[in-house]
Amino acid sequence: MLAVSDEVLLLYAVGNKRERKWVHEVNMKRRESGEFHHLMKQLCQGEIKFKEYFQMSSNQFEQLL
């Protein structure tokens, strides 16, 4: 069964084929999962997404941390 937000997104995608934009799964789940605890796990799995989000490599991030 689809959640209400999933239904809205699906209807929006079907109705606006010309303006449809792909959104990464990480960003879709950010509101329900939280910014840090779940997002960091997923971002650390892929260096490309990590760099796009933080604008630095994971090594640079660890040095700052």
C-alpha cells in the first residue's frame, strides 16, 4: 500500500511528464529518516554522492571532524 506522500508524488509525476525530475532515494527519505543518522550511512557508501552533498571528499570531512 502506498503512503499518502507516495501517491502525491506519483500523481505529480504522471501529470507533469514534461517537468518531471529524478530525485535520489537518499533525498526522498531525508524527512522521515533524519538528516544525520540515516543520511550519513547512505552517503558514506558512495563517494560521488558524499562529495556532491558536502562539497568535499570523505577524507577531507574526516580530517575536519
